[in-house]
Amino acid sequence: MSEPGKTKFQVDLRRHLRETDENRDLTRLICEIADASKYIVHSIRTGDLGVAGTSNLYGEEQLALDVLSDRILQKRLSHSGVVANIVSEERPDIITVSTESAGKYSVAFDPLDGSSLVDVNLAVGTIVSIYEGGDVFQPGRNQVAAMYILYGPRSTLVYSTGNGVHEFAMNALSEYTLIRENVTMANAGGIYSPGGQRNLYSAGTESFVQDLEARGSKLRYSGGFVPDINQVLMKGKGIFMYPHLKNAPNGKLRLLFELNPMAFLIEQAGGAASTGRERILDLKPKSIDDRAPVFIGAKDDVARAEEFIAKQG
Ligand code: FDP
């Protein structure tokens, strides 16, 4: 491995995983997801913006990109030989791949988060959370790996198996090669990315945002969870929030598919992720649909959000 902060070229994802992680099955699983993402990239770049159920020029059935991305990932994972259960943001039920869960993994994913942004040519992403065994309702702190793939001007893949956070970029041969190893976050930062309608914020969240603004934080919000988190993580500063709202006490974002994997990655980079009252990774999911408010990013910023919420709600 190279020293933290130093760039190392031409290390591909498989080699990096082999060097950092001894478990061959986990390496295999992460590489399957990376391979699947190449087809998702291709669909995003070249596909008609088809609506599910319609036909293209050749009379073939068109699938909406999120449905297509879901099928691509599900197929790869089902044939990987190392997966017990799958739960996808696109489907209402758990998909059992193997009833024998010993030595296997369960995977929760959002195949194409922010898919409505494809229509306006903004960045979107795939988010993945991996657990050992067959239980998909474990607290996020039990994740053995989390990753996302960001489809922007470049396609980048960010993963952690609990040994730091590493970023890869897709090259001309559609391989992911290492661009940054051991990404870390500063304790406080100069950007904030606020989801939800501000006039529905609680008094505590509103005071927190005013405090951020008074400290000179700049607004950076695209409306895509993956690019917005990626900005905070790669700039190594700032905070993303989708808080509890007056008409939505649990916010909008989903625990299994969005919050747990991102909380795992941000904590691995030295940041923090909280509902405003408790650590995201300690929440015990009760259903596939669980949602929670989130304040995620630089440690001190998250702690300050918690202080405002403790005082003012
Ligand atoms: P979208 O509804 O476009 O799929 O996961 C949902 C999500 O996008 C996130 O990507 C994004 O952070 C959030 O919703 C944006 O919500 P708002 O439009 O309410 O800000």
C-alpha cells in the first residue's frame, strides 16, 4: 500500500482488495458489483430515457434506468455464489438467493439513487451495503463493507471494508484503478448540503443552518445523495443533512439503502453520521422501508447539529 495521501497509479480494484482484505469471497462480491456497474454506466450513457413498459425503435421492451440497473445488479449477485439474501430499493421484498447463509453475504442496494436526475443530466449513483450471513436487518455498524459508484463526468467507485476509504476511477478500458487511498475528513468544514424544504425544518435544524451560514459555510446541493455525499467526502469537509421535517419526522432517506452504507464510509474517513439524536450505525432496522433523519459529515459539525437539536428539537 502507498502512504496515506499519496497517489498510487494503476492498481486495479481486485488487486487493491487482495492486498487489503484476505477474504476472497468478499473480494469476489465487491468485484461483481464493480463489473455490474460497467453495464449500468453504459445504460446511462447510451440508453433512451425509456419509461418502463414502453418499446424502443426495434420493438424491444424498454426499462426505466432504475429498473434496468436493479436487474443488472440482481443477476450478477444471484450468480456470484457468495450471496444469501438481497434487498433492493426497487423491490418490496427480500430476495433469497441461497437458504444456506453460513459463509455467505447479504446485500442491500439502491441500484440507481436519484434516477430522476438522469433526465436533467445530473450525476447519480449506486449505493451498496454488505453484511455477513443472511440477516438484512442488522445495525449498520455490522456492515463488513460499503461502497458507492458515482456516475458523473467520470465514473468513480468508493469502497471500504473497514480498512479506510479508497477511491477508484473507471479508465478507458472500463477498469477501476486507484486514485486515492485512505480518504480522510477534517473535523469541521466550509460546505453544507441541506435536503428538504427549509420552511419545514425544526427550530433546532434552522438554528444549526443559521450557525453554519454565520460561520461562512457555502451551500452545495445537487439533489443526488451520491454526488452530494461524494463532494463532502472527497473535499474532506462539510456536512450533508436530510433532517426531520415538520411533516416528515423521519426525513426522507432510507436506512438500509442510503444511510447505513454512507454512514459506514463517512465514519471510516473520520467523520460522523447521526439522526440528530443518535448514531446512524447503531439503529436497528425494523423493516425494509425504515427512514431516518441524517446529519452526516465532519465530526464537529455533526456534534454541533446534535447540540442544537437537543436544545431546540
Ligand atoms: P430522488 O428522490 O431524486 O431519488 O433517495 C432519494 C433522493 O433522490 C436522494 O438521492 C436525494 O438526496 C434526495 O432524494 C433529494 O430529495 P429532495 O428532492 O427532497 O431534496
